[in-house]
Amino acid sequence: MRTESTTFATGGPAAAESPAARESRFQAIIGRYMDDLFRYACWLVHDRAVAEDLVQETMLRAWRSLDRLQNPEAARGWLITILRRENARRFERFQPRFSAMPTEALADNHRDYDTSTEAFVLRNAIAELPEDYREPLLLQIIHGYSQKEIAAELGISVAGAGTRLFRARKKLRALVEGDERAA
């Protein structure tokens, strides 16, 4: 017959577990998976300081819900799930600050139009590019599309989009530098 203290070893109720035994069990789990958690957090948020905070919050939540861990072999997945949910909570708590600028004034912000000679030459050179090269270049430069998004937009392969972008830059450089042979 099993008692509660023996069922605990398999993830059962922890009512009879001493605080020292609970801490020891938690330290064993954390010690084993801390590096994995930190690497995953860094990959998730791309910021070391935020990743450290995220792992810290994960540890706190894992400590509080340690008794819910039913299968010790599933601890890694359990911790990763807690970390993902903690990351999602960061955005739930985030409240963007709204600008006092009226929406109508946003359209009037085009006063920064570059009227320099260099900009004029560049705009004319872009206009001279064949459409097959001009369109992907403008999608990337003006709209910020990735090569993959450009390919999807134009209905061509990703490699084809890369080739067109490369050739467009080469032709644009030749037009700006005045090298008629390369254009």
C-alpha cells in the first residue's frame, strides 16, 4: 500500500513533503533545465536582460505551482510552457502610450521631402529602371518587404526575387554613376 509520501516521488500529492525536500526537488529540476530555459528565452525575446527577467518570472511561477507537476520526466516541457506563457503575459501587461497628436496631422508630416540634387538623381534613376527590377526594389526599400514577401507579392520564387533585387541595385548604381554600359 502506498502512502502520500511515497506517491509524491511519482508526482502525487505533496502534503507530507517537507519544505527542505520540496526545495531540493525544485533545485534538481531547475539545475537540469536552467540553461535550456535561458537559451529559449534569449531566442524568444532577443534581449539578454529581458530573457533573464523572463526566466526569473518563470522560476517564481514554477515554484508556486510545483505541486501540479505530475510527471517529473515532463519537467522540461512544463517549464518551457510556463516561460512561453510568461512571455505572453508581458504583452498583456503592456499598455501603449497614445500620442496627443491628432490623426489628421499625421498626413501633414510629409514636409521632409528631400529636394537635394542627389535625391533627384536617385529618383530619376529608379524611374529609368525596367519595371521588373524597379518593383521589387521599391517593395524592399520603401515598404520594407523581405525577399520572401516580395516573391509572394510578385508571384516569383524567393531566389528570383533575390536575383531581381541584385540586378536592380547593380543597374541603379550604374545609372547613378553614369555608366551607360552597365545599365
